[in-house]
Amino acid sequence: MSKIVLNRFLMYFLILCIVASGSLTVGLDQASAQTTKAQPLVPELLITELVPDSTNVGTADGYEFIEVYNNTDQEIDFSNYKIRYRYLESDTLWAHVPDKVTIPSGETLVFWIINAQNAKSTIDDFNGNYGTNLTENTQVVKIFSGGMSNSRMRELLIVTNTGQPVVSAFYNDGEVQNGEDLGIFYKYPENGSIKMQRISYLQHKATPGSLAHSIVPDSPVHIDTSQEPTVINWTDTTSIAPGENLEISAQAHDQRRVTTLELSYRTDGQGDYQTAQLVGDEQQGYRYTIPYLELLGKKELEYFFTVSNTFNEVESEKYTVDLTGDGSSIRLNVEEQQTVSGVTYLRGAADGAVPADLQMTVAGQPVQGTPALEYAAYFLFEADGIDDGINTVTVGNDILYQTEPNIDGYQTIVAPIDPQWLTAGPNTITLRAGDNDKTYFDHDKPTGNLDDFNARNIRLLLGDGTVITDPNNNNPSQIYDLGDDGRFLPFVPFTFAIPADKLNAVSYGWDTAGLADGPYTISLTADNQPEVSVEVLVDNNGPEIDISLEDGRTYRDNIVINVTALDAVSDVENVTVNLDGKPIAVPFHTSSAELTPGEHKLEVTAVDTHGNRSERTVAFHTPEEHPNAPVLVSPTDRDSLSGLTAELKVQVSDPTDDPLEVSFHQAYMYNALSMSM
């Protein structure tokens, strides 16, 4: 072998070794990454089969179902979960009956949809339709619903009671995928997703409870049942006044997942606990609001939490909230540093005292109050068929409440009535219909058709829980057909007699309109009670606006527009600045050359956090900054000249007599014979 050939052979061999070595290294690195890479978790619950279209019972599908699979090595209590039926516009949370049902490890639970047509169907009917032998309440539970759409795209989710999604399955996305009694079958999600993978539709008869055409993982998810969840009470409220909602909040944590955080509560230590599911997440916390109507007339609320991760449950200690106010024996309805304006109704009360025992002072001066309820009352009625008319609750000619639009199904409407509108003895409160423009009064009648709606069960609820009805209209089932369809009934007055002993407070209408903005002290005294005093802030005026420009002045050259707004009591919420009708951001830099000559208008509006508004307008001028057009002196246009030179003269001027620089530019004449044309 020649030396050249030998060298080439060694070179090629060396290159081959290097390539092989690199390939081996890459392969070893890849193998190492694959063995250390954590496999993504598959959801603990899977939706394995859907049947949105089935044999009819009557005029509706009679045997729609959802099949759910337990993909863990533990029994799952499905009372910690719900099925959410989602469509583009909104979604619905479906409860199952019975709520307490378990799914054994590696087995399924079938949710049978019950509608108005198949309500009398039995489990034998269900089994007969599919050729199965499933047991009700253990292998099959019911969902009472209108059913699943046969033609539109829908999503089914399993969610925890805390609102967190576990797994999701779509159908009819892209095309209709359901046929009568034919199953839509799924494979478990991969790559950390919670979306089930559809693998078959319109091919196989439905097989509830069998997994005949679905695919589930070979190995279940392992659950460490030794871990217990924790819950911390985040509620900082220890007392509320009658008429206030109570928000309960908590933080719960679990190594795996918090599936249920249940609030149990009762009032005055009586009766069974009511329960509510708190919704949220571990980062933002979980919340539930107890409406004030449940709390009126009660003195104390007791509550506790129960947290679950499905496999373990922990109960918190018990907590209490005072429902009678701030807990003070003597009290005012205004708070320290509260902002007031206009006519403010001040009220004060004291435990064991009647209005005659109470003395109120404003800024050190005694005022003459009148007996009043301490807290608001509520005009309640149930309404059906309300559209978008101006339907109202009135006292005299004053509108105290307007109904929301689109109310059906005899929903309870709550209209707050502040104490200043009510006295001891008979009080008339009127429910009125209206058209789309205004409510009906005899002296001011709408011109359009009145909204037609039904009302029933009208009553007045006081802040202490007392219910008062009109003795002439006290049948809760009686329906008042308001409006102008059929008979003409534009309004119905109701009279409520309030006992004098319910007026335990003294009230004073304080007109602050003529007072200077700033702090004022409100005090209340009662026999054998310590005085209570509160400093409030009167704020009837908007922010003070300061503008860097002077009204009526002429500005030349560079102009800087700046605006500031300050309020003596409240913060400034918003400032808008318009220059010649167009909004600008300040500071705004411009010049008299950029602005058109003449008058300009700067308009400023400032609003404070209490809603007080201030406006200020400044008019200023800018001169004409551009020179006047030159006036030709000589030679005149198209003048004939002799000789080789010409004297060019123009007359120039400036509106503000600024110095001018004049320059002449050579011109050329072109015609049809010009070579460059």
C-alpha cells in the first residue's frame, strides 16, 4: 500500500470513529433524558363514553348517558364532583341523584339524563334499551336535565365542588358525531392534557358500563391516602349590621387537590346547619356570600369549614359573627371619616333606650331628631314576566326602586326602603308598572304600552326580622296582574302598619349643602350610656382646578399647557382636558405657530371619588405667526427687460412686525418646444 493511500485510509478511519463516537454520545444522552423524564399525570377521572342521542321516550331522548371511569387505585366518592355541561353561550352545573355515590377503582359510573318525557322510566327500561344489567344508585345515577344537544358542539367536564376542572370531553366539534343509541368513545388524555381523545363515533352501539370500545391506561393513578388537606379561615369580619351581606372566605391546601370546601352555618344556635360549597382556588382563596335576608332578625352566626381531597376530610374549629351591628351599646349609622354630602340622614340608637332618651349633636349643636327604624326595611314580592318596562316601587311620588329586566319564574324581588321613608303606624308603598320610558303615575302617564307582569306574596320585612303584611292583601298566593293586557292595573298600593316600638332610633336629616367642606363631629348620648362621637367629612364640592394658562391672554412662541386638580376632602378620581373640543394629555406642548390664529378654548373637568364634579374653561388667543404673502413691485409679470441684469423688488410684511428674511428663487418657463419636456 502506498504512503498516500495509507494516509487517506487512516484519515477516513479517524473521521468514522469521531462520527461514531458523537452518535454514541448523543444516543446515550437521549436515553438518559428519557429515563429521567417524569411522565405527565393522567386525570384521576375519565369520561369514556357519551350518548347524546338515543331511542325516544315520548318526544325526547330517553336514554342519554355519560360514562365516567375511576382511573385511580382507590375508591372515589363522587359527591366531591359535579358534571358541567358547557356550550358557547354559557354552561350549566349538573347535580346527580343520589349525590353520595362511589366509583370503585378501575370501574365506571353511568349518569343517565332524566328529562320531562322519561321521568317515569325505570332502570329496567334503561337496561332493556342497551342490553345491560346495571344497578341503580351504584352503577347508574340520574341527572335531571333537558338533555344533551344532538346537533351542536358541546363540552362535558368533570369539575370539583371547588370549581376546578378534572377532565373534559367534546362532541359534535366540526360535524355531528352522534346517532341514535350509538356511543361516542374516548381514549385517556396524554401529554399532561385534561382533554379526552375521541377515537370512535357512529360505529358502535352504546355500551354503558363496559369500556368495550374506550381506552383507559394500563396502570391506574396511585393515590397516597395518608395526606390530609388543611383549611385556614380568611374571614376577618366579626360583626355586621342588619342589611349587610356576610362574605366568608378561606384558604385550603392539599398536596394533590382540594376537591370540596364546604361551609356549614346556622344562626342563634338553633336548628341544623345549612351548607354551601365554596368556589375558588388555592392561590386566590375560596369564598361564599350569605345574603342578608337569611340573617335579618338574627343575633349571631356560627360557622365552620369541612375540607376534603376526596380521600380524607378535615373539619375546622367553629367561628362566630355578631349580626346586630358593631356590638356597641350606643351607636351611630355613620363611621369615622365617612364622607357625606347633600341631605344625610343621621341615625342613632342605644340598647334599652327609646328615642326620647337619645340626644344627638352636630358640630356641638343639639339637633331635634324624630323616632325612626334603626335599619332599613325591605319591600319583598315575587315577580314573573317582567320585561324591560320602568316598573318601580314608590312612596308617594318618589321612586325608591326600579326592577331589573327579564325576570321570570316568580323570583323574589327585594326593594330596600330606608328608614326616613317609614313612620309608626300605616305606611303606603306602591308597586307600579311602566312603559319603556317611564313609570305610571296618575299625574304623569306613560304613552306606550305598560309592561305586563304578575306579582304575589307582597310583604314588608323589617331589619329585626319582623314580617308585616297588608291586612287587605295578605294572601301570599294572590296574583296581581299589573299592566294593561286584559284588565288595566297600572299600580297596586299596599299599606303596612309598623308598631311604634319598632322605631327604636332617633333620625335627623342633616342638610350639608350650605356648609364648608371639611370635618364635622356627630355625637349621641343616652341615659346611663357613654357618649359616642364620630368625625365625618362633608364634601359637596368638586376638586379645585388649576390651569397654567390665563383667561383672555394672548400667547406667542412655545406654549405649555398644564392642569392640576386637588380636592380638600376626597381623592381626585378623573381629570379630562379638551383643547378646542379635542382631548389632550397634559402637560401638552405646542406653539402659536402650530395653532390656528385666533381664540382657543381649554375645557377641564375633574371628578372626585365622591362624585363631585368641577369644570373650568379658559379662553386664550394666538396671533397669526406666518408672514403675509409678498407683494410683487418690479418687474411686473411678463415684463420685457433690456440689458443683462434685472432689479427684483417685492414688498413684505408680518402681522406681528417680526424681522423678516427675504430670498429670491430663480424660475424657469416651459412650453411645448422646451427640450426637457
